[in-house]
Amino acid sequence: MKTRFSVKAGLYATATLVLLVFAPAARAQETATDGRTQQMVWVDRAGKVLGKIGDPQAIITDIALSPDQKMAAVRGRNIRDGNDDIWLYDLERHVKTQLTYHPAHERHACFSPDGRQVVYFSYRNGPANFYLANDQGRDQPFLLLANETYAPTWSSDGKYILYHLHDLQDKKYNNRDLWYVDVKERKPIPFTATPTFKEAMARFSPDGRYVAYMSDESGAWEAYVKTFPDGKQTARISTKGAVWPHWNGKGDEIYFWEGNTLMVVSVVTTPTFKIGAPQKLFTGEQTGMGPEPATGFNTLYEVAPDGQRFIVVQNSLKRRE
């Protein structure tokens, strides 16, 4: 069933959200003017570019597909030194719409399983905390804490949002741990508690029984899987470094970046968890992303549920001048 998404110019049909988005009169639309922009494209498992997605921006990161695959939410910035906002790309009509207009930076959007809500973080009240845009056009606080919350992932049953929490009081280790919150009760619950190393950028498995994440417990960032919610079983799935683990829609493959290369690991989750050897898919340089290694906490790719296509951001792995 299609719903409707209202923008300043009027109404048009999309596949997921119903939101009222009005640009403030005081803030003009920014445009990319510095010459080098970033462009989202579809690629296949060999890294072959299949087509462009919407218009370029100065910066694009944190791509999240809607559950029906007809929309993508991203962190976008139209000018190099401008403001980060959440943008929605209609993948059928090839147009983009600005979702947030607050002067503070906003990033890491994630759709609810029914596609009717988007959770993201904003610095509007100080630390990075979560806000929720829903299908009634309301944009409201979801989880306000003294510490910072990043990279939400929503369980497929809609009950939980898992994220990594940055402890601003920890000056020694600058720690990040995984937490989750019951969406109805909004009570944070610790998932990992490792004061001397970090976990970040988690993703629920499609069935909600596992969490893939990156951790530096070995001394370098690697990809791991942990059972949810008990956290009793943990398996390392990468061997030579890894960031940004993602699942496919079946839950039988996990992807991650090893330097400039996208890797894939086959997994079996029932009756027990088994892991295959990491295999190379393609490099960022092949796809036009650039030659630099993938690093940090802002992802530059998304996986289609069938695992046959990927969204990547061209020019995102190049050194900035």
C-alpha cells in the first residue's frame, strides 16, 4: 500500500513515509558549489556501476534503505562546509527531499520496520541524541541522554532500537558500548559493557536473534556477531580488519569493509551459528568511491535485501583537498 509524503511544493506518492516537511523561510536551499561532489550509485556484486541515484551532494553518508526498498534516507550536505541534514531519496522518481532543517547537524537515519518512522541523531540540544520523525509530520525527541547516541538499528519486530553510546565522561578510553532501548518504554538497557575497548556500528540480523558490530578489542577494528539479547555467544567474522558490518535480507551473508575492499562472509544461524571464510567482492576504487580505506563511524554503502546490489557513494574515499 502506498502512502503519501508531503513537501513544500505539494503532495506526491512514495512507498513509505507520510511526513509534512516545510522548509523554513529564513534558510535558503544550499547547493554544491565547490566542484567535487559525491554521487550515490547502484553496483552489483562485481562492483559494476548499474546506475545513478538522484542528484549529487557535497557529502553523502549513512545510507539506509526503507523496508520496501523504494526510498533511501541519507545524511546529506549540499556545500562542503555546510550543515548536515537527513534527506530522503525517492528511488523510483529519482528525486530527493530534505527531511530535517535544524541548524544542528543530523545523521544516522534508520527506518522503522513498517517504514512509517525515521529515527536519527541530532546535536540540537547539545550531545548527539535520537529524534523521531513519524507519519503524522511530527519531529520529536525520542531518547535524550547526557552521553551521545549513534548509529541506530531497529529490530524487525519493531520492539527495540540498538545503538552505540559514547561516554563523554570517559577521558581515558573514550569508550563506546552497545545499548538498546525498548521503543515503547524508552528505557536504555546495556548490551555490552567493556570499559577498555569499544563497540560500534551495530546491525540487527533480519530475525533479530543476532547483532553484527565492529569492535577494537583485538587492538584493531574487526567485525563480530553476538547473540541478542543475552549476549552470551560472540564470534569474530573478520580476519584482517573490518568496519561497517551489514546483513543481507535472508541473514545468510554479512558484508564489511576491509580497507578499500568490500568483503562477504556466509553465515548459518540455525540451529547453531557457523561462519564461512571472508571473500572479496569489489574495491571502492572499482566503483568510483576512491582508493582510500573505509574508516570511521559514517557508513558509505547499503545492501539491498537480496545481496545482489549495493548502494555506494562515489568520491567518498578520496582525500579531501
